Amino acid sequence: MRWRLALAAIPVLIGIAAGAAFLWLDQSYRAPGPAPADIIVEIPRGEGVRAISRRLAEAGVIAQPPLVFAVSLRLFGGDRPLRAGEYAFPAALSMAEVVAQLQEGRVLVRRLTVPEGLTVAQVLQLVAAEPALSGELPPAPPEGRLLPETYGFARGDTRTALVERMSDAMTRTLDEVMPSLAPGLPYQTSDEVLTLASIVEKETGIAAERPHIAGAFVNRLRLGMRLQSDPTVIYGLTQGRGPLDRSLTRADLERSTPFNTYVIPGLPATPIANPGRAAIEAVLQPLSTDDLYFVADGTGGHAFARTLAEHNANVRRWLEGRRQGSLAPASGP
């Protein structure tokens, strides 16, 4: 009789043990993980569940061995696959939360900031230097056609795809803002707007000045005066490859290039940089002003003038400030 009772008790004991194991696995699956801080882990393509669990355990994201992770995944994780990519796992993340992040593909978003006023060549240098991107650079797009802003990307994204996003963003921006072009301006096309906006972008880093400088350039264009913008001279000398490592000379101002607005009438052949949206909007809605001239005021901004006499007085004040101390370099017509 005793052995019969013992045999009858075996299924009960197995059931109790299975239930206890299931309860332990469930608690382990949902308990906080061991990571004391955020941990970044890259999951390669084609890696299986056991290999992924080992990688997570070695990194300190989970405490469970590969078998426990695999069984827990089958019991509680559903049938969705774990996705490859670079992940940032927050501190104390449970196995359940780790699995959800991997199944949903919530990869680490890296960021690349493109400042306003860089040339296409300089932007491509930034993209080439980003180690988390993959692949070669694409052919350079036309100057001025990459929108300056901060772009999110995942490790392994291609450089070509990111540059295409920058180009598409500029196209969308122009499509959005061109309908606001003020009537009667001496330019009408998006290419002309982009070209003048690039000059405005290079002339000042002060947001409030952009419409004023755009207005002064509009007045010059209407009168047939040359724009006489130093940044256009520099672009003609460097072809946008980088900054000029010296001061401009009189010979530079007299050198004929398709960009030197001391020599050529009207706008240069192409933009001289990638302008931001604010500079583009300033050119679309320039300030109504009588000013034709501006020069650095020594504080990072500019002093504006309606007449050449007023402008020469501003220049003399700037030169006097230079003699007395260190002021910003002169700029503008």
C-alpha cells in the first residue's frame, strides 16, 4: 500500500515543483535587474537567444543564465523575435522590460548636430567623422541644400541615408516657407532665396539682425549696387572646403570669381553655405529699411547706415575701438 501511495503522490509533487518553478521564473522575469546604471549593449544581426542572453548577462543587464532567459522568453515573452541593434538599457531594468525593448526594437538614438552656416563640404566632413554611421559618403549635393538641424540616427545607419534626410529636410522647408515670400522683392525663385539666405547666415549670428541685413541687401539689389559681402569672397577663394586661415586682402576683394560680390553684380552663382530656416525666413520677409550699409559694432552685432557718410563714421568708430582693445572683425558692405 505504501508504494502505491508513494506513486500516487509523485504527480502531485511534480505539479507542486512545476508550479513553484513557474512562480520563480515569473518572479525572476519581472524582478528589477542588476544594472546599477544605464548600460549600452550592441546586439549583432543573426545572433540567437542564447548568445543574446550571454551578452546581456556579461554586460550586467540581466542576472539569469542563458537557459533561464530562454525558458522565460518562451513562457512569457510571446513569439516576437528579438531585434538586432544598439540598445541603452536603463538601470535595474527587469528581464520582462529588457525583452520588450528588444522585441520592439527601441534602439539607442544617436544625434548629429549640423550648425547653421556650414558648407556642404563641411557637413560631409561631420558625417564622415561619425563612427556610428556606416558606408561611404554619397556624392556631394548642390551647395546650400542640406538643412542645418539635429538629426537622430541609429548605429549602423548609412551615411548616404543621413545626407539624403538632410537634403529632403531642406526641400520640405523651402516648400513650406516659399509661399510667404513678400511681394515685390528682387528675387523670386527658391534658388535665389537660398543663395541670399546663405549670405545673411554668414554675415551674422544674431537672430534679430537677420531681417535687417536681408533688408539692406534687398535695397542694394534694387538699386543695382553690388552686395560687397566678405563671406562671398571667402567662398570664392576656398570653394567651401573650410574657413580661410588668414584675413582678406585688397587683392582678394578684387579677384574675380563667380562668388565675389565685390566684383559681380547681383547674387553669386550658388549659395555659399547651408542656411537655417530662420535665415531663409528673414530673406522671405526682410525688414523694410532705408539702410544700405552695415559694419561690425565690436560686440558681435552690426551698426547700420543709410548713407556712405554714416557708414564711414561707423567704420571709423570700429577702427578706433580696434585700436583701444579687441573687437570683432568688420563685416558687410
